[in-house]
Amino acid sequence: MNKLFFALLLLALAAYGQVQERVAIINTLDDRDSIGFSELTYLTDRLRETAVNVLPSERFGVMTTESIVAFLGSMENTVKVCKEASCLAELGRKVSADYVAQGRIGRFNEDLTIKVELYNVATGNLMGSFTGYFKDMYSLLALIDEKAPDLFKKMLAESKAIEVEKPEVAKVEPVPAKPEVIVVQKPVKTSFYVAVGLDLAGMGMFVAGYLKDRDMANSYDKYKKDEYNKPNGQADFVNAWDEAEKARTQRNVFYIVGGVLLASGVGVHIWF
């Protein structure tokens, strides 16, 4: 049992030892209702897809629409909060993100425009943005595909500057990091597999506890029988009681450890 417990402990430590930074891509807004809701949703998904492709998954986790809605209560409330938010960084704090980005559709003369901003939630600082104008949705998608990758790469530059502990680097314009110079860390198991492992281990502990409970019941039955019959004097009487107490202790240990493991697994499922 000790070996199993320490193995699970090491697995949990490995999962939590490398904490992902959470990136929230908030719903794209259109103040003038120039394009439809489905097009806005597609633009948000395109920005989110770009972030997933640019950022290494072992260091950054891009939040899904469902996880953002879970923080804000409902899809209707999410749309309302996104429209009414005066500070994008504050909105990022509400969804527990480390970085937050959002696109906004506008109009200049006869052309439609887009502006995408990226903020560091902890500091509230604008990390970068890009703007452009477009004639139709296809030219807008081409604009996003061209400029969004460089915007999200600014997170790589900031993380690298913090890692080498050179505060003065933050005072100059961040240089987009090249993929070939990024230090790739050793891949670890995803939080999903960790959570499933904890769940299975917890259920295994409960099964072991149940079996020990049956052993305890059998030993108590033997104890009660020997209490009256005493076939071998005090020896069998005492042994039956000791076995029952030992089984009860082991049952309680299995149940407690199983409960902790299951609770940890549920916690990992919910958090990640």
C-alpha cells in the first residue's frame, strides 16, 4: 500500500509541478452590428485556434468558450458582461485568466475595421495589439491569419524575460520569440489523465476497504463464536479479536486514502 500511495503522490506532484498559464480569448464585439453573431463567433474561434497553434501547450492553456461561460454564469450573461466591460484586464480576472485578448469590429469611412488587443491580467498592461480594415469576411480572416500569430507570440517573449530574471527587458518592445530558440520542456501527462488516474486509484482504495470490511465482519463473527465455545482456550478468542481490529484499521485507512484520491481527481477535473 505504501508503494502505491507514494507513486500516486509523485504523479500528483508531477502534474502540479508545471502550472499552465491560462489564456482567455473573449467574444469578439461589434459596436455597430455590422456583421452577424455567427460571424463574430467564427472570428473568436479563429483567434482562439491561432493562439492554440502558436503557444506551447505545456506552458499555456487556451480556455474554451464553455470554461469562460462557466465563470460568468451563462452564455447570455457572458455576452452582456463582454459588451459592458470597460476594462479587458478586469474581465480577464473574472474568468481567472493570466492573459486575455479580444477583437472589436468597427467602421472607418466606408470600410469595416478590426482591432485586437492582448493584456497581461496581473499587471493590467497592454502587451500588444493590431488593427486593420477589410472589405469582406475573407479579407478579414487573411488579416487575422497574418497578424494574430505575432501578437500571441508576445506572451512567449514575456515569459522568457521573466524566466531569466531580467526586469529591464520588460522596458523595451518585446521581440517575438522564434520557435527554434524556445526551450521545450519535457512533456508531462495532461491533467485529464492525472484526474482519471486519481479517480481509478481512489476507487481501488474503496474496493480494498470494502474487502477489509468483509474480513472484519468475518473476524467479529469468529470472535463471537469463540467467545462462547473457546475451542482452544483463550488463544483463538484473542486472535479473532486482534484480526477483527486489524481489519477495521486497514478498512478505515483504505477509505480515507480513497476519499482523498477521489476528491483530488474531482478537483483536477473541475480546475482544468
